[in-house]
Amino acid sequence: MSVFRSIVFSAVAAGLVVGAIISVVQQFGTVPLILKAEVYERSAQTTGESGATAAEHSEHEHDAAAWEPQDGLERNVYTAAANILTAIGFALLLAGFFALRGQPISWREGVLWGLAGFAVFTIAPGLGLPPELPGVPAAPLGPRQLWWIATALATACGIGLFVFRRSVVAAALGFCLIVAPHVVGAPHLTETHTNVPEALSHQFAVAVTLTSFFFWILLGSLTSFAYRRFSPPISQPA
């Protein structure tokens, strides 16, 4: 029970701090770019540049009537809450791995685990499905989610084989797992039309990647530090 408590306490502590910090960082990085893209998105909907039919216009009106947080404080609060919950969830995964290892872990090792998380959840899926701004058409959500999950799992298994099964066969299998989702390819639309500038999309992808890098470095180091503080002492053999 003490191990479970250590996992939960360390994840909550690290997640609260990291989620709050990342929310502040986003205000200077990704949020201004999203707000700019939303201006282009509203402009396209108003002028009908997409050539939407009357039914599609009705659908847009229905979507606009759906609830969404108001710009400003309310939106920032919901964003911060989502960031904190996400950070706690990933911190639970990290703390769980720390517990399974059953060895003391330093903050430097925590950084390495954070880098692995960055590779699994940002770099690998981002190679096929880069972060997208509002107003940029994308393939249906279901296939994109399926490819994203499969890519993250394959990358995690591949990295695990490289790190924990140091053999030629394991390395070859790990390489195949990491490469396989990209050989299959991510789902994309054959044709896309958007008035969101390509330069803005590029800036957003870079900003999201850098923010995610900072997120994972901070989460790995703080989770390892918190877990070391909350975990029971490891008994030494007599």
C-alpha cells in the first residue's frame, strides 16, 4: 500500500507543478498562434471560401451554438486544468515504472525517462501527424487516433527493447517496431484547402514541440524527485 501511495502522491505533486508551469509557458508560445488561426477560421466560415453548401452552413451554425469556454480567464482555467490532469496522468505512468524497477532513481535518470516519453508521445506521432491549428482540414478523427496510439505503443516497445534487451535480435525488432507505423503512413486528406498561412502552421508545430520537450524534461525530473521523497526506503540485503 505504501508503494501505491508513493506513486499517487509523487504523480499528483509533480503533475500539479508541471501542469501549472506549462500553462504559463503556453500563454507565450502556442496560445497566441491558436488565437491567430481562429481569426482565419472565422473569416473562412464568414466568407464561405470553402464552398460549403447550405446544409454545411447549418452545421457550422449548430457547432457555433455548442458550448465552449469563453475567451479569457474561463478558457485559461480550463486549459490549465486539462494540462494538470494530463501531467498527473503521465506522471502516474512514470512513477509506476519507477516502482517496477525497485531501485533508487535520481533526477538525472528521471530526465532520461522524460526524454523517452518525449520521443514516444511527441516525436514519433508528430512525424506523421504534426500539431494542427484550428481551421486546418484533417483526416477523420478515428483513423488519426488509431494511428497515433499504435505509433506511441510501437515506439515505446521499440525503445524498451533497445534499453532493456541489449541484443542484436532485440535491437533489430525494436528498430522494426519504431519504423513500422511510418512505413504504413498516417491518415491524411488527399486535398486540403485552408486560408491559415503555412508559416503559422510551421510556427505552431515548432512551438508545440518545444513546449512538449520542456514538459517531459520537467515531468521526468520532478516525478523522480517526488517519488524518491515519498517512496519507502529500500531495504538493503543483510
